[in-house]
Amino acid sequence: MTNLLQAQGAADAVAVFAQDVDRSGGGPDRVLAKLEGPGGMTSLCAAEAALAARWPTGAARELVWLTRASASETDTLHLSAFAGDGALLHAASFRLVPEPVAS
């Protein structure tokens, strides 16, 4: 498994997600990141670092590693941004597919 490629994919997913949140018209008060699949911790840590870099202050971050059995061989990162009143600003899911390393 190529954990580093999946970690980069998680960071890239956060960047795309953040752009979409910005277009929704406001910064989030809370961001929820759920990682589901057979891998996990490396990608979740990369997502956390990318969220902290994007919203260093203000937005609370909740991270969840779903370790339940999954039929999928790849990890899926689910991201949700919420306003101060709890309203959902934006939600998206990203598959973190490891790409083969060129030889």
C-alpha cells in the first residue's frame, strides 16, 4: 500500500474542499473529517495538517477514523464544513486511490 501517495491525496482533497467551502460564502466554524477504509492514520494525519494550515484559527476540527470493515480496498475521506449555527456549508467525499509507483 502506498501510504504516502494516499496522504498526499488527502491533503489535495482538503485543498479542493476548502476552495468549495470558500465559494459557499463563509468560513466554517467546525470541520468534520471522517476517514473510512483499510488504511487510515497516515491519510487522516495529512488531512488534519492540511485543515490546520487552511484554517489555522477559528474552525474547530473533528477527526474520525472509521475502522469498520469495508468492502472497498481504498480509503474514502468524507469532509463536512458547518457554520456557527450548525448549518451544513459544504460536504464532499474523496476516494484516496493509491497510484502505482513508476519503475
